[in-house]
Amino acid sequence: EDLSALTAMEEKLIADPGYLELVEEGARYNSGAGVTDGLIRYLHADRDGVATAQYSTVVRAVLAPGAAVSGVTLGVEIAQRAKAITGRPTSFGASQTGTYGEVGWIALYDSMDQVQAASEAIAADADFAAMLDQKASKAYLAGHSTQQIARKVA
């Protein structure tokens, strides 16, 4: 709900020796680089499918200078249009950690087949592509967008 609740949860974990042992054990499976996580403030939260989602796609962009209001408004519009095209829940938020001005979209899926179908539906929608060309190219910095697919492990 808020940063205080997140802090309280984190403090409980850090005080738990069992948790710290698991962190140490898990560290031997990474590259040695520190773990980076993120904190997002949802501006448009689409909670459909949260309980059953096994996959997510995350697209990140950085607001262009002078485009904070238009970029956030457009971000919500993109999330709503993506859901209308794909049928998959799509949320939009602003990063609270990491790159300043970063925003992102998170879509949820129950299967990799749904990820594939949604990707194909978005790619086939000429109106969506035109909207991105006309609006997103002004609201977000070129060369700073990323996308990834994540799978729920546990």
C-alpha cells in the first residue's frame, strides 16, 4: 500500500536469519553483480488476471523533457488500447527507483501462447502503430525503451 509498509516488511526479512541464509545460498547462482529491483507507482492498475498470471511482459520508456503530463496521459491510453487489442490486463506506472522519468507497462498472461498471441495482435494493429508513431515518439526519449518477458518461478 505504501512505502512504510514496504519498509516494515523488508525490516522483518532482514532480521530473519533463515531469510539471510537463503539470500546467501541464492547468491552463488548469480553473476556476482548486485541484484537490482524496482519500485513502481501504478497510475493505471489493471488487476484482472493477477491471480492466475504466469508470465508478464514489461515495456519501459523514459519521458521526454517537457512531456511529463502528455507522457503519463498517453501511457494510460496505451495501456487501455493494448488491453482492447490483446484482451490481456495491462497496467501503467512510473518508476520510483532507477532512471528518473522512467515509466512502464506491465501486461499479464496465463501462458506463453497468450504472450505470443498478444504480440501478434499488437503487431498487426496498424492504428496502434500509427498512434505510437504520432504520439509516443514525442512523449518518450528515443533509444531508451526496453522490453522483457518474465515468468513466474514459484
